[in-house]
Amino acid sequence: MKFLLFDKLREESEEFLKEPSVEEAADIYEVFLAVLNHWDINFYDVVNHSYYKRDEKGSFSNNVILESVE
């Protein structure tokens, strides 16, 4: 099952790259929720942890990507 989910996530991501839209983003979101459900991961725990990581390590919002860690 997990491989099917990741194949679907890849497919939806590729569709979004070709035609970015709310509809395609919603498709990615639905697959993401299915991935979380498959591994019994709470969505709100993910959101809260993302806030923690953003505070500790930053985010993609400034278009800065970490290339390495020394």
C-alpha cells in the first residue's frame, strides 16, 4: 500500500508542476492525508512539529535552501 501512496503522491506532484492550481494542490493534500492515515500519524501533530522545526531550522519561505551541514 505504501508504494501505491507514494506513486500517487509523485503523480499528483508532477501534475501540479505542469499546471499549478488549487485543484492540483488539493489532490496532493488528499494523498498526504492518506499517507499520514496509513502510518497513524496525527495531522495536527505534524502541523505543530512543523512550527517547532521552522523556529529551530528555518523554512523555505525566504527561498533559502540548506545545501550541507558541517
